[in-house]
Amino acid sequence: MPKVIVGMSGGVDSAVAALLLKRQGYDVTGLTLRTWESSDGTESRCCEIEDARIIARKIGIPFHVFNCINDFKCKVTDPFVEDYVKGLTPNPCVGCNRYVKWEGMLYNAKVMKADFVATGHYAYIVKKDNGRYTVQKAMHDNKDQTYMLYRLSQEQLEKTLMPLGDLSKDEVRQIARDEGLSVSEKKDSQEICFVTEGHYAEFIEENAPDGLLGEGNFVDEEGNILGRHKGIIRYTVGQRKGLGLPLGYPAYIKKIDVSRNEIVIGDEDSIYSDVITCTDVNFMSIPKPSINEKIKCRAKVRYHHKAQSAEAYLRDEDTMVIEFEKPVRAAAPGQSAVLYDEDDCVIGGGIIMADK
């Protein structure tokens, strides 16, 4: 009977993942990674330990807690703060999955002599004809989470199970109701898991090193001053709301210039791009291609973006260029660009770089 360690957040998705794997005959153990807690003891939305413990008891599986707080700080919250200070818009879940969650689960799997790890992500694990593993879009697009998983390694994917790929959220909740699980109606978290109260900017202000930039100027594309901003950490490329600029026309953030502490404002056309560059590239369904080797794909530049036809290639060992068939809106530096093939499998992706 294969043994599997299921990462349990205390939510309904991971609860049902554990339940389904037990029903399929796996020897299941629940594991919650303690990733973060505030100074008042509030836990991250991703590690609500008591809810996870209650679920494990109800399902009838062993349950353990593993402390990852130091790793989470070094690999998730510190980079998050640093990126915002640099004028970027990071997605902390992408790095957390690769460097904290999967590392923590696989470490415990090794210690407990388990064959696999599993999560409640909505996606499929696929082994391609070339022998490489990747993630494939879930059956229901509105819950697909492959965008957040593109950085996982081949070694991580080979040992991973994702039993929710076929299911809708409503179906998952119904399974939980039928089993009498207390989390069946628990709401999904819509926030950054370690920002439990207030605004993310307040978290950055509390945790940033000395010298955080304060107010500065909004300027147009010619450098004319349009008004004052409240600090670059409060804004992102493509943003329209909350600028406080009565210009008589819809205004959007085109660029954040950290060196001048300025935010460049343009019209909607100015936030479209037909070419973007990425760094920190990871290839999943294919080996790393040769320099300038063209890859036909569909690419998305944020979680809720519909993937668009494109070609991608490595400009050098560390930089990927994506050329879109039609311009894409608001490709924010710091976010991820993820490439998909014709089968909705992830080819790879990288972190969007700022224009120079």
C-alpha cells in the first residue's frame, strides 16, 4: 500500500485530497507546515493547524506539524518585501510552493519513508512522451492552479499526487459535506496568506529595512509632474484605481521608476506590450532549450489572464523573451509569465523583468 504525505492547510481542498487518497487505498498521513505567525500569534491562512488536526482526526489518519517559519521568512516574506521596495509586484505563492511547501513535504516524506506527497491543488501531474513531468490545467478553468506551480522541479513532480484535477469547487465541497467535515463551507482565502489584517503595504513598512522610499511624483511619459504618490510600494503596473489624479481621462500606471522615486502615468494603450523579458526561468515539460531556439506556446502574464498565442526563446542563459501575437495588458514586473503547450501543459515560465 503506497504511503503518501498530504499537505494540509486546514482548508476544504486539502481535506478532500486526503480523504480521496485514503479511499483509493493509500496509506495517508496529514502534514501541516507551520510557515508563519504574527507577533500576536495569528497563523498564516496556509497553516491553520487546529482545523487541519480536526480534519485528520475525522478522516482517521495520522497528523504531524512541521516548523518551516525560518525558511518561509528567508525564501518568501523577505523576498516579497525586497521586491516591492524595488518597484516589483511579486507573487509569493510561486516561490513558496517550490522552496518551502514541496521541500518541507518531501523532507518529511523521506523521514517517514513515504512514496509520494500530495496537495489539494486543482491541476494534473502528467508525464510527457519525452519522460519529463509537468502540470496540466485542471478540468475546470476557473479553479486551475497550474500558474502557481510552474517552478516545481522534476524531482518534486515525480513524487507528487494531485487528486482534485477532475473536480469543481462545488463537487469538492459536496464531498466534504457528505463526509461531515467541518471545513466544508470554509471560505477560500483571497488574501496573501501572511497578511492577515490590513493592507500588504503596512506589512512591508513594518518589515522593510531602513531607507524605505516615501512620497514621490506621478509624472507623464514626458516627465511632467502630475501629482504626488504615497510611496511606490502601494502601486503596481497597470493600476488605475486609487491614484487620486483628476486628469480628465483614464490614467494608468505604465512604469515604476525606483531610481527617481517616480511613477509614470499613461493612457490604457501605454500599458500593452507585445514583447516581455523574463528572468529566473524554469522549464518543466521540456529540457532547457538552446539559445534563440523558438518555442511556440500560449503564455499568461498573471493568474487570471487568459493565455495568449506567443513565441518564446532564450536570449541568453538567464533571460527569456516572449513575443506575443497580440499585445497583452499590464505585464507587471515581478509577476510570472507562464508558457503552455497545445495540451494545456506547462512548458515553463519566469519572472517578468522591468523595462529599462
